[in-house]
Amino acid sequence: MNHDVVTVTAVSFVKDIKTLLEGNKHNAYPVLNSKGEVIGLITRNFINIMIKNQAWFGESLTGLSMKSNQIKE
């Protein structure tokens, strides 16, 4: 039995990551670079913590721009 591997890219939109989490119950995802090569692994728990703390660059879920000095630890 073959299954498609669920992956994330090193640069992803928050809304795409949120959709990914809602669409499956995997505990970790391979991270791919722009060439499609595996460069790491990220856990569901780590992604949830990043979303909870809005720890990313660019647009937040509320549409407000986040700056690097606003990232919470």
C-alpha cells in the first residue's frame, strides 16, 4: 500500500500550514527546500507553538504585519 508523503516547504504561508494541520493527524512533516530536497523535519507540536505565538515573518492570521522584534518566545 502506497501513501503520498505530506511535506511542507521551507517557506510556506501560515494559512497553508493551518490547512495542512486540519487535513491530517501526522505528528511530523519533512521540510523541503526549493529544489524538493529534504532539509529537515518539523513536528506538529512545534508548528502549533509557532502559530499560537504568531512566530513568523509576514502576514499574521489577523492580517497584521509581524516584525522580527515582535516574535514572542
